[in-house]
Amino acid sequence: MEVPFTWKVTGWFVIGWSPEFPAGETRALRYFGDDLVAYRDEAGELHVMSAHCRHLGAHLGHGGKVVGDCVECPFHGWRWGPDGTNRYIPYEPDRPNKALRLRVYPVREQHGVVFLWHQPEGGPPQWDLPDIFAKFPEVTTGPEAYYRPFPEFSRRAEYEPVHPQIVAENGPDSSHFRYVHGATVTPVCLKWEAVDNEWRFLTGWPDTSSSDPDKMALRIHSHFSGLGYAMSAFEGAQNHRLIFACTPVDDGHSDLFYSIWWPRDPGDESDVPPQDVREKVERRFLVTVFEDLGIWRYQKYVERPPLARIDAKPYMAMREWALRFYEVPPVAAGTGAAG
């Protein structure tokens, strides 16, 4: 997908789910065009750093070992601490190379989802990671009222030709629900606003059983925290929560992540959803990301779309808000393409 802006977007991005990063193991990742290593140390803390040992370039995610709070290179045993510094050289144990450092990526785990902060020049987080269970005062239930999102209610789509901007623009686009998702009712945008790093919008689904056009059967409260992901809380006909995320892998492709927190059945205290609930959520909700992908994979980005009047104001306001997360120019600056 060609876009007129960078794929090295600033913000918080999803890189997986906590159970995918067991203690004492390393894992190779690639995001924003960089090779990364993730490891959970012996105290349970998760760390993500640039992947290649500064000694002779071995990849720490392929054969590297966790020793205490360090990751050990599989080539010559050099150890790197969670702050990125060289901590130990086995054949010069009293003389670590203090001048060398790996890039460290801030990581947060929240309700089983793993988030990474990315800023092209390695800058620190510019805002705190919001909590999906604290963001929406309209829906007060806590995480204990829901089944676990992973693995039953989580999906990943890898290396898709989709930019985070495209996913974000789904927010103000209410008319696509009828054509892409087969909705029998067209939702309406009831409210939208840009607040610093957040784009907030409220979507309503009209109640077809009522003659009152303002009566809604369902309200969806959604916040984008930067362009990396949206979190939503459903109020009404359904009462689940979800996160939908898009994380660039390189200039041209992203991984997409989707997680749903589904309310527990009355009296059920298990974290694991029963089979009938799993089948319902799979059939009705988990397929939506792949329906959207069927469009996005082949979509061409239009810089000046001839929008309908009802969509134009929120659509273009979102595009203007999104510009703040592009702190570096696109790779092919001046050509209108980034990959």
C-alpha cells in the first residue's frame, strides 16, 4: 500500500499477548523495519530491545538465553541488561564494554495485551498508556466481569499491506458497515472529538423497534490512542469491550491484532469461555477484522476523497489530527509513496 506518510509512526503499538512471552525465553520480533528481541526475565519483567549483539551481530532472539535480568548472546555469551548496556563478557568478566548499548523499547502489559512504545529517534513515551477498563465512565464493569481475551477471543493477521492510518479511518466511516459487514442498520456518528493524542467518537445503532430516530439499541464508545490502536466499550444490545490494533512491520506491511473481552455468563467464575459463547463470538464478532481486510488489502489511498457531506467533517478532522504522529518524512519523500 502506497501512502504519503511514514510507516515509522509515533505511539503505543500492540506486539502480542502476555502468554506468548513466557519467563526465561527469548523471542525474535520485527517491527518498524527493525529486528527486535523480547524476553521475560527471571523476575517476570518483559523487555524488548534491538536484536543484534553489538559484538559481532548475532541475533539475540535466535538462541539467546535469559540469565537473571539479562539476555545472553548465543554466539560468544555477551550479556545485555534491560537498560541495553553490556553487563558481562565471559572471557573478560570484570571488563564489560560500557560504551556499547542496545536500543530499549518501553513495554507495558495491560489485561493480557503487550504494548510497545515507538518513536523514530528512540524518544521516551509522550503519553501514558490508557486503560480500557478506566477510559469509559459510561460502562463501569471491571475486568473480573469478562472472560479472558487470549487465546479464545484474540486474532492476529500477519504482514498485511495495511497502514495504521487506514485502520484509523474506519472510525468515522459508518456507512461501510452495511456493505462490508452485512449490517441491516446503518450506524450513526453521535459525537467525535480530538483530545491531545486521542481521537474519541461515539457511534449509535438506531433501535429499529422504536419510532424515535434518536433511540439507540447500542452505543459504542471508542478512543484511538495515537494511530496504533482503538479501544471500544459497547453499551446496550452487546456489552463487550475490544482492542483493534495495527503495528507496522516495515515500509509497506503491518501486523493486525484483535482482542475481545466478552461478559461472563451469570454465575460463571471461570476465565475460560464455554464452547457456546466461543462459537457465538467467533461467528458474529471475530470475523469482522477479516471482512475489513478483504477491502484494505487491495485499497489505494486517496489523498483528497470526494466525501459525502455527512462524513466529510469528522473524516477530514481525523486526518488532520493524525498528522501529529508522523515525526519523520516518508521513505520516498516527494514521490507520494512510503513503501
